[in-house]
Amino acid sequence: MKILVLNCGSSSIKFQLIETDSELIESDTDRCIAKGGVERIGTDEATLKVTVPPAPSVSTTEEILDHQTALTRAIATLKEHHAVADISQIQAVGHRVLHGGERFTAPVIIDEDVEQGIQQCVELGPLHNPHNLRGYYVARKVMPQVPQVAVFDTAFHQTMPPHAYIYGLPYSYYRRYHIRRYGFHGTSHRYVAYRYRRIFGKAREEANLITVHLGNGCSMAAIDKGNCIDTSMGLTPQEGLLMGTRCGDIDSAALLYIMSKDELNLHDMSILINKFSGLYGISGESNDMRELEDAAAKGDAQAKLAIDVFCYRVKKYIGSYSAALGHVDGIVFTGGIGENSPPVRAQVCAGLSEMGIQVDPARNAAVVGKESEISTKDSRVRVMVIPTNEELLIARDTFRVVRGLPNPH
Ligand code: ADP
């Protein structure tokens, strides 16, 4: 089955065309036929980029004023480059949806009732859910006969127990506004946990894992026998680890202090903690780990401090999730930094041998962007690098939901 996976933002659409079915999933040979994106939608300088491997990427700049035109152009380009002979070959669409609140614990076919449910979660995910819904509306217009499935970033974390998701606020805020930890990157955590079990031939019950997704946004999950029991992001993707431009965990009173000192309003404060903090805020120069690693190597003290804070925070969460799980079989690094930065992985895991975590320096240094073990032969806890593939899991989920098959991951 050819499935179009869509991730729709305010002025962008990212897409992948993936061929999958039960046999391909079983043999792990389902694959991306084409991928691409449209950016700067709403302008006369929108860019449309499509890659149909093994051919090189093609890119055009043109006027694309709305998302429906963007999707129509993207599909036309897929046809031009022979990824599909005709639009009718696309048999289902899988949408990445940021927030599913407490209602959505698994992928679902979008019908009127589900659409309303996603709408109700707009308050919780105001920056993403409206655009994710817009992706659904335009795909329904362009492909009216095709089933559309929503795959939620929050769903995997819905197995968390109340003691992990309730904040220390008056309980009425949970009742009235659903203020609680939800967690994000769920599809990524679920995918790498599945890959870990697949690589080592383990059942869900046989692997307790700490998954570490380090990209521009960063989060971790504690996975007990296949079920998420805690995660570092919260009501929003702001909580937890230090990120590219987000501050992560902070004394909430520090924000009130800054607001009163500098007379900042809510909007100013939101920009400060989301766009000007994290690696960027501490280093004062970049949110890009590669640039910070280069600068630190040349003696830049602020860049080194940003990396130190970043790695220390991950290490602390490994400690707390080890306690939460009681027994850890594996730690998995993923995301742009987790997959590609041996120095970060080494710094995070340094000094954890008492906890059974030992990274082999030579193995670690050799692993950039590929699936491989980086722990020593004696390490009680296996440390792995597993590149994430959220789109593949969205395509698989979409296939299973459309066919009414159980979802084993
Ligand atoms: P997003 O969360 O936007 O999907 P990615 O997962 O692509 O982002 O991660 C982006 C981060 O990965 C950036 O900080 C980038 O510097 C970092 N990164 C990518 N390649 C490397 C590398 N070789 N070494 C260190 N960091 C890297």
C-alpha cells in the first residue's frame, strides 16, 4: 500500500511517500519511495523540494499561496518524477498530529468525531494542531476517497501513571484545564524502542529502556516492558532537557522574577524561553550542536558551558529514569545530536559504570548516523544508537488502522 505521510505546519508541508504492507513490515523492508516539502507557503517565493531516490533532489521556487495548492503541486511533482503513476495510487494518508490530549491513545481514522476531538486539543497544542488539521482538510479535498489517519505525538505517553503526569499544582487545574504532563516525540520513542527489541529479538516484556531523543527539540522516555512510564516533556514541549532554543526545566519562580524585573508580558516571556534560551541562550552564538562543538574545541568557554549543561541534564534524567524503572536493559540515543555526536554521547555516559553503563570509546567514535551498539562487551546496560524514523512508523500505523489490524509496536 502506498501511503502519503504528511506533517503540516503554518507555512510548510513535509511529506513522504512510503510503500508498506504486512509482509514488508514483517521483513522490515518497507521503504520511502519519495520525500520532500514545501516551505514559505503563502508567498510568491515558496520552495518545493522533492527527492525520489536514487535520483538527486529537485527544487523549484514559485508562487504557492495556500496549503491546498502546495499539496496539489507536491503530488503533481511526485507524478512527474514517476513516484506514482497517478494520484489514485495513494491509498491512505497518515497525518502527524502534535496533541491528542487524554483522548487519543492510539492512531485513528479521522472522521467527524475524531476531527472534533483534535479540534478540542487545539488549546493544548495551539502552535501545531490547527495546522495539522489544515493538512487533513486539504488532503480530504485533494483525495476525497482516501482514508486519512491521525498519528499523535502524545499517544505513546498515555500509559504514564498519574504519579508521573500530575503536577504539584492545585488539582483543580487538572480537572478544569487538563494541565498535566503529556509528553511529545512519542512516535520517535516508540520507533526506536521497537527497533531495539527487533535487533535483539526481545519481546516487549523483556526490555526496559531509556530512550534519548536529542534534536532541536530534546526529550527522554522511560519505557517499562514496552509501556512509557515517564517522559521529560510536559504539558508543552518546553519542559525537561536543555534544547536548541528552549530552556527546559527551570524554577518557575525564576520566570516570574524576570518578568517583574524586566517588565515582560506573557508573549515576551514565551519568546524568551522558546526562542532565545537553551544552547543558543547559554552560548550566545548558536543552537547548532556542530557549531558549538567546533567553538568549544577552539576554546570558547560559553559554547563549552552550553554543552556541559546539555549533557549533564541528560545524565541526570538517566539517573532518575533508572530509579523509576528499577532495572534498565538498554539506553537508546536518537535524533540529530543523539545519532551524530559521539562527544555528546560520551559525555552523557561518562562516570556511569557503577550503574552498569559503559560506553566503548572506539565503538562510539565510529558510529555516526547509523544503527549500532556503542557499549563495551561487559556493559550490563546496552547503549545503542538507532536513527529514528517517525514517518515509517506513521505509515505503518496508517496501514494497520486502515486494514483494521492490531498495532503491536
Ligand atoms: P529536529 O529536532 O529539528 O528534527 P534534528 O533531529 O535534525 O532536528 O537535530 C538537529 C541537531 O542535530 C542540531 O543541533 C545539529 O547541530 C545536530 N547535529 C546534526 N549532525 C550533527 C553532528 N554530526 N554532530 C553534532 N551534532 C549534529
